[in-house]
Amino acid sequence: MRRRFVRYAAALVAGLAAPALLAAQSQPVSGDALVVSSIGDASRLLPLLATDSASGDIVGLLFNGLLKYNERLEIVGDLAESWTVSPDGLTITFVLRPNIRWHDGAPVTAEDVRFTYEKLIDPSVLTPYSSSYQLVESVEALDPRTVRVRYREPFAPALESWMMGIIPKHLLEREDLNTTPFLRRPVGMGPYRFRRWNTGELIELAANPDYFEHRPYIDRYLYRIIPDQATSFLELLTGQVDLAGLTPLQYRRQTDTPYIRRAYRKFRYPSFGFTYVGYNLQDARFADRRVRQAFNLAIDKPALIDGVLFGLGTAASGPYPQESWASDPSIRPSAPDREAARALLAEAGWTDHDGDGVLDRDGRPFQFTLITNQGNEVRRQVAELVQQQLRALGVDVKIRIIEWSSFVHEFIDKRRFEAVLLGWSLSRDPDLYDLFHSSKTREGEYNFVGYANPEVDRLLERGRRVFEQEERQRIYREVHRHLAEDQPYTFLFVPDALPILHARFRNVAATPIGIAYNLIDWHVPPEEQRYRRMSP
Amino acid sequence: MAAVFRNRLAATGAAVLLVLAVVAVCAPWLAPYDPLAVNLPDALLPPSPAHWLGTDPLGRDVLSRLIWGTRISLLIGFIAVGVAVVVGTAVGLLAGYAGGRLDAALMRLVDTMLAFPSIFLLLAVIAILEPNIYNIMAVIGLTSWMGVARLVRAEILSLKERDFVLAARALGASPVRLMTRHLLPNAIGPVLVAATLGVGGAILTESVLSYLGLGVQPPTPSWGNILNEGRVALGIAWWLTLTPGLCILVTVLAFNLLGEGIRDGLK
Amino acid sequence: MTAYLLRRLLGLIPVLLGITLISFGVMKLAPGEPTDASLQFNPKASLEARERMERLLGLDQPLHRQYLRWLGRVARLDFDRSFRDGRLVTDQVLERLPVTVTINLAALLLVFGIAVPLGVFAAVRPGGVFDRLTTVLVFIGYSAPGFWLALLAIASFGVTLRWFPVSGLHAIDHEALGLLRRGLDTAWHLVLPVGVMTFVGLAGLSRYARSGMIEVLRQDYIRTARAKGLSERRILFHHGLRNALLPIITILGLALPDLIAGSVVMETIFSIPGMGRLFYDAVMARDQNVVMALVTVGALLTLLGNLLADLAYAYADPRIRVGRR
């Protein structure tokens, strides 16, 4: 236990020291504003209720959790100065940093943590995140800086669950969390303070001078809501937006103008998620593993990435990106091999008996419908290329594109599909219980392909109970091997995230966790600052 | 002078529509390329002798897509209006002829439908159904029949009391015969005008639906979704936005001028 | 007259009920629940969490009970809360209303100010050069997709020429400006959206004004006025226009649903946080309380507009005062 603590504390110190060193090199000056564009508006600015990406972006700057990921995807302390996990894995004790204050000046205490937990499990609060806390037995505030959490059974994803932003008890104690005015003028303890929110137009945050790490150099954070993608790009062309996400097409072809090359910097790093084709394993044709393996060999993943993502992605061999410690480096994405695929299908009884170019078995041609949701251009194009590639194998694929809501309710939930093209974006913890455990197949749950492998079930259950990193790595690499062998999905690729940022911002780097992890250390040299200083 | 001019504008409209009809019918022979053939290395080429109107983000030939799009867009326009005319005429005829309670009830229905923002019905219904071209035709038609219904009803009301109708009724003509033989043919003029204007309206509606992502689904080309797909590249490839918009503009303009011409001719 | 008015007002009730029923039915028939946006395909949101949220929002109740509950609240002018952000729908609407009303009103005034004179002058010499030119011009606005015109306007005036801002309502530093500069800033941002909406709206009104005017100019009293030697301007605008404006009143009442539809597209392109945008987002997110409120209020306003137009018409033209309908 002692040894473990020392290691965590070391990681914490390293995480703090690195940005400080960088900052020293370039003498940052504070000032200026960062203008970010977003397709959608936020809805509720409270960590417990923030479900859309816009709310998540803003809440992330206003509130901190006890823990966070650093740029190397290691868990480090955030509000917590240190934490210890008991040897039986049933108790986690957090010690808060001294002197953290809410934006209104009140101290952040262990009581706030307990309050946050109570609201997370309160059945009258509209939070979708309660399930991560089901195994918690109790949360106690031992003293103003110490919180002890007890679990009924060991639960490794628990550490990630304590990245949830902590909310102020003294302001919310008597409020109905679902409707409180706090949702529209939140008070947090994070690097930025809330200033104003013009619905559907703009959210403005101001640097928090008392932030416990240090005051962010960029004075203001402006979140502009620009619902139309074309308009958003035109705003970029006129320099009215500093930070935006690009599509692969924009990244490769449309940002090559002299102005953008001069005024902006483009970044590229793998996103945490993957695109896949999932098969309904209740369908007799797909229940045969050889068919799934054949499809994996027949689909040319690099061609998909080149054709649809303009090369801006990585072929996938399983659910984890190559950078993840849970990914087994010995498993490579399969090289396309049509002959091997054909042999596997022949083994499974699928050959072209009648010579019409389509494989058949028992007189029935191999034909199925691949469905995907409407409104995602990349998926539509991937579907078309997969169709072409399987066609060359002698499998006749029809494509059907369906509006999101009915896609989910009428097709996925009710298992009315043969194959589905979708993507998952996952959290950094490698736990895949919800996706592949055989118990998660009820309507509305996420193992909708109906994958059931007792060995994977056992591994997934075990993976949630151990904290030891080496042990978890061993477990999830084995999960990875099983999934690569069983192919319940054809794992296609991991797309890259493609942010573009105005070049006046310094001290910015792409890391596995993105570019914004050290936002408080970004700065603009005084002669390049664009927006005037505002009195708070 | 005025009459000549009116007819000249209308005649121009008719001529444009004739050309478009030929393009729509002969699309397979006119289009220089396969409108669906993706060719990524050639994406976003500016207009050139090989691709007169350039290529789109997937490297498809824009001219070929527009030519095939003519077919889809005109088809949507005509069939949607067909639906609207059939439903509207039936409702108007019934209401005007029957009068009384039925008339009142049907006109309440028309009022109700007119008071809806049509975009709501369009969005909601297309969310329920899949946005394939048949559903889009049906939905546009079913949200635009009210004008025709009112027109037909008004015509019928005024015709009903005219001598030739009264005479036919006195001679014992059945209601069906009365409606189809005497009332309808005389109400056809205004309906024709409304229908001509309606085709243009339906083409515009499809383009708005495409803009909202609920129109004809790619890769099938309609002018609306060609425009919408090109829009994302507006900053660097203006031809993708300009040409499909011009096609819609010219076509709808032609329908409107023709409709106005017919209306003036009827007076 | 009072009896007529009362009868008309009573007649609105079944129409309104029908509208709420249809929109409720459509929202419920459409696949998807208001909770989807936050919960669908979010592996952290368990099935239990989702069921709990539906229970809290009353979505597990039978449909007729949900509808009656809604109707009961609306009768007390309470439109309940948005599922998306938990705010009162009334607050949301009141917050968005001013922008949309301002833009539409500005566009409407401009349309009136431009279209009516255009129509009047075109009517002086139907078929003349002026008539031909304006006919084609206004029809171009009417025949082009509005969002296309908007994009072209942004690309040329916003990006290439940089005369006007690309989108939005305020400059980033709007708050720091003085009152006058703030007003100018907003007006400057509104030029493109209002301009495009005006151009799109010209055709209807100018055609009405033109045909109405042609009709009126044929009348005897115009000939009398001419014979009296009144100036042409006075004849046109004093004697002629007053009578030609009548039919125009009626089309205004019917214009409301179209304005909402137009606002959806314009507000999206120009990043304007108005009612149209609210409506579109609500439909797509199945935020049924917001959708129902907007449809009901929109329909009510449309119906009242129609009624008002009829009354104005009846008042101005005694021939149709009695016995209509």
C-alpha cells in the first residue's frame, strides 16, 4: 500500500512539473481571448447533468474532479493531492489539496465531495452517470480534506468515476438540481469562471485568478455556437474563430490557402473511439465465426482510411487504439487477403454454385443489408466502400440509411438488423463490460450484436475487480486477443481528431489526450494579442 | 403590347421547361460520366474541358450529377403536385358540392393544416418515415394540398348556382356525373395555375429538406442534395454551390413565369 | 358584428384542439424519446438510469394521460419545462422571441417599403420595361432557395469583400461598446440576413400590389380623378393604392407559418439564436414540450391573424360584411 502511494504521488509531481518547465522557456504574458466554435449549444452547466459535448466542454473548464488523466493517459490527482487504495481494493481514500476555493471564495471541502456523491445516487436527479457509483457502500468526510470511499466489491473503473466534477454543497444544498438557476450561472473551482451565456449564441468564461495551479494566461474563453458547418468554416476563413474541429476533407483540401497556412496551425492525433461493422450473431450466417473472419480479411481497411478519411486515421485490430496500454501490440490489423477470405467462406459452405457471381449456400444467395444512421457522411461513404469490397468477394450487400432515433429504437434496440455500421467513442478505461458481456443484451443495452463468450465474460468481470495495472493489462490484452479472433465486430479504423488553432497561441502540443489538456498554460505574445482586456 | 409581353415571358418559361424535360428523359445519354462513380484522386477539380462543371468532394462529375438530378427533381415536383392536386380537388369538390356540416368540417381541416408551420409536418413526418424519394414526394404533396382545396371549393360554390348546372340537375344528372362532367372541367383553370406554381414550390421544398439533411438521401442526386453536398466546400470550390442553385432557380423561375402566363391567359 | 366575432372565435377552438392533437400524435409517433440525446449510445448511461429518467419526466405514463396533463397545464398558460435543459418553455420562448420578431419585422417593413412602390409603378405601364425588369427580379428572389442566396451573400459580402460579418448577432467585444456603437454593431450584423429575407419576400407582395393596382386603375373614379387634373403621384398613391392595399392585408395573416419556416433556415445559416432555430433543435431532439408550445402558439397567432384580416376586410368593404361563410 505504501509503495503504491509513492508511485501515484511521483506521477502527480511529474504531471505538474512539465508544463511549468515549458512555460519558463517562453515568458508567458496574460491577456487575449480564445474563440472556439461549436455546432451545438450547451444545455445544463452541471457536471452531473452534462451529457452533450458542448455542456461537457464548458463544465470541464469550470469544475475539476478528484482525479484526471494527464497527457500520457495516466491517472493523476486533480483536486486530490494524493489517494490510496486499500490492499483489498474496497476502500479509496482521497486527500484534497489545501486552499482550493470555489469561485465565490468558499473553501472546497470533503463535504462537497460527499454531497456530489449523494446527488449522483439521488433517484430524483436526472443524471445518467449513476451506474458508475452503484457499488459504492459509503462516502465519508473524515476531516475537511480527507474523503474515504468504501465499495461493496472491488471496482477498478472507480478511479475514472472520480474524475466527475465536484459541485458546491453550500450553493446547491437546498436546490432542485434538475431546475436550479445554478445550471445557467454555475459556480465552480476550475481554471475559468462563468461570465455569461447568451442562449444559442455565446458562452463566455473568464480566467480564474485564484486557480490552484495558477491563473490561466488566456483571459477569456468564448464559446461561439455556429450551427451550420459551412458557416463555421467561412468564419474560420475570416479569422473570426480561433479553434475548431476540421473534417478530413477540410484538413486535406480546404485549409491549404495561403491565409490559413499563415494564420493557423493544424493538429492531428488519434481520437478515442473506433468505427466498426457489427453483425447480428443471432443470424445463422453470422453466427459462424469463419464468415466474420472472412469479412475481416476481405475488407481493405487502409483503402477505407485513404478513401474516406484522406488517410487521417489508423486501421483497427480491436477496440483499443494502439496507444492504449490495454492494446496487445502483437495483434496487427489484418492485411486484406481476398483469397484467404474466399477459402474461409468456402469452408463455411458459401461458394458460387450457380455461377451468378454471388456466393450461395443451400440455394440461397449471400445477401444482407448493412444499416447505418443518417447524417454521418463518413459512415455513408464507408458503407459504400464496404459494399464494393464485399461485392468483389461475392457477397451482395444492400445499404440502408436511417434517421438516428428510429435507427436506435426500431432497428438496434429491437435487433432488427443483419449488420450495422457504427462507431463507439469510449472512455480511457479499457473496461468493455457494457459492450461485450453476455448479460448486456436486453433491449436498450449495448451488446446488441449478442456476443457471448464465457471466457471473455470471465475476463471482463475480473478486469473490473483488480486495480493492479500489470494485472489489468494482462486481462485486457487477452480480451483484445479474443475479440480479434472472434470478430463480433469487424473493427475498421480509429479516426484522427483534427483541431485547427490560430497560430498566435503558444505552448500548444498534440498529445494522446488532445491539445486542450494544458489550456491554462497557453499564451499569446503581447504584440499578437487580438482581443482587448475586459474588466471582470 | 402587354399580352404579347406576358406571353413572351411565359413562352420563355415553357421553352426552358421543355429543354429540361428533354434533359431529364435523355439523362443516360447526355451525362458524360456515371453520376455515382466515386473517384477520390479527382476530388474538387475546378471546371475544365474534361469536367465542364468540375468535380465534387468525392471526385464525381458535377455536370453528370446535375443532369441526373434534373430527373429526380422534376419527378419530385410533378408527383408531389399530383398528390396535392388529387387530394385538394377531392376535398374541395366534396366540400363545395355537399355544403353544410361536411363542408364546415373539411374547411376546419384545411384551416388546421394551414395554421401549421409546414416545416413542422415535413420534419416530423420525414423523421417517422425514411427520407426516400417516394416518401418525400408524398409528404410534400400532403402538406400542400390546402390551397387547391380552397380554390376548387370556391369555384364549385360559384358554379353550383349557374344556369347550366341547375339545368343539368333538373334533368336528373347524378351527383357524380354532375361533379365530373359539369363542375370539375370548369374549375380546371385555376387548378392548373396552382399546379404549375406548385411544381416550382415542391422543388424548392425538397432543396430546403436537403439542406436540413432530410431530403433525398445521397448518393442519389437531386439538385437539393447536390447543392447541400457542395455547400461544405463553399470556401474553396464555389462551382459546387453555384451551379445546382442556378438549376433550381432557373427551373422554378420558369414554372412561375409559365404559371403567371396561364393565369393571365385565363382572365 | 359581435355575434359574428364570437362565432368565429368559438370556431377557433376545435381547430386549435385539432392542432395540439395532431402535433402531440406526430411527436409520439416519431421514433425516439426526449431522453435520447443524453442517453443513447452513452455506455456510461445504464438502462436503469434511462428508465429512471423517463419516470422522472413522466414519459412512462399512458399517452392519453400525458396529453391531458399537457392540455390541463396549457389551459393555465403553463407550457412546462424543456426536456433538454430543464428550463421553463415560456422563458425559452421569451428569450428567443425578440430576435426573430425584430428580423422578421425589419424584413417585412423593407418588403412593404420596396414591393408596394415597385408594384405600383409596374402597374402604371404593365408590360413596360420597368414592369418586365421588376417582374424578373422579384421572381428570382422568389424562385431561388433562400439558403443558397444566403450562402452566396455570405461568401461574397462576408468573406470576399469583408463588408459585413459572416454570421452571428454581435461582435465578440460587443459588451464593451457604448450604447450607440452596440446598436450599430447589431444592425451591421443584421444587414445580410434581413437583406436576404427581404429579397426572398418581395415577389408575393409586389405581384399583389401590381395586380391590385392594375385593377383599381381601370375604375371610374380614377378616370374622374385624372379628369380633375390631379397629379399622377396623388392619383397613384392617394386614390389608387388605398384601394389596392386591401387584398394585401389578407395575405399577411397567412404569412406567419411561412415566416417560421424561413426562420429555421436563415437562423441556422446566420447563427442567429431565434425561434426558428429553437423549433428545429426541439424537433430533432424530440423536446416535445417546446415543440408543442411553439406549434400551438404559432397556430393560434396564424388563426388570429386570419381572423383579423377577415375583420379588416369586412370593415373596409361593406359588401362582404354580412353573410360571408
